[in-house]
Amino acid sequence: MQDFWVFGYGSLMWRPGFPYVKRLSAHLYGMHRSLCIYSTVHRGTPQKPGLVLGLDRGGSCRGIAYQVALENIEETISYLRAREQVTKVYHEVTRPIRIHDKIDRVVPALIYIVDRNHAQYAGRLSPEAQVDFVRQGIGISGKNPEYVHSSVEHLKEMGVRDRPLEKLNSLVKSKTDIGEKDCG
């Protein structure tokens, strides 16, 4: 059996939750990172959804590739399905990614991409709508603003600039600061 890889582009970058052998920078081509999923469990509720990242069609995405030991593959897949497929908003697929190691190479990786036909697919929302959803979102994995902030910070650590996500993070923070001042 060949190497088993998992590609992370959102919270899997900083909180994989499964054991791995290697953690490397990687590129996925043909998909881009987008805040395009209404979160009704992890970062929101059905009554007050938040927004989380998904992989959507077009472009490319830099993320993290995790190599999983052969003896941990089944456990890792079960864990990821329980975490990522709570509402079935993602398609679980295997796609080629380019990992950046001593020698760049292409390997197959397990990836979760957004199902555009799912009710939780938000598509492209205005920045104002994104701010509203992010500010209200609180789910079992925490507050939505923290998720956006962590995404921005971990991307920066990787040397990746996601200007729309950075701008959203700033807008959410400034509106939160204003809201806190208004309350007290």
C-alpha cells in the first residue's frame, strides 16, 4: 500500500486531531479556499449559523499535507468522517496534491470539498453578510470569530496571504470591539 495523505486547508491546519508521521506544506490545484459554508454545528447553530471554510471550484489552495502511518489509516478516516461529515456538506474525495519536501512530488490525498448542492453551501456572500454570520456563530467547536482569526494566523505562519480572509478578520474584530464598547 502506498503512502496515505490528508490535505488540510482550514482548522485541520492547526488542529488535525489525528496522529501523523509528517506535516508538510502542500498545494491543491483546481480548488480554492473559501468561506462558503454555513456552519450549523461546529461554529454555529441552525438558528444562528456561522461560516466556515470549504474548498470550492477553481484556482488553487496552499495548505498542509499530513502523512498518516498505515496502521492509523482506518482510525484517521473514521475520525475525519465524524468531524467533517456531521451534516454531509462535504464530498470526501481523493485528489492529487503537490507536497513540498526535499523534492516536490505529487501524491494522492484525502480531501473534503464543498457540496454545492447542499443547503449549507453559502456560495459567495458580501463582506457585510460574512461579518454578520461570523459574529453570531458559536458552536460545539467554539466561537466563529476565533475560527477566522486562527485561520488567518496559521496561514500567515505558512507565508500565505489570504487578503479577503484577513480583511474579514479585521472587520469582525473591529465590529466586535465596537459592540463591546457599546455594551459597557
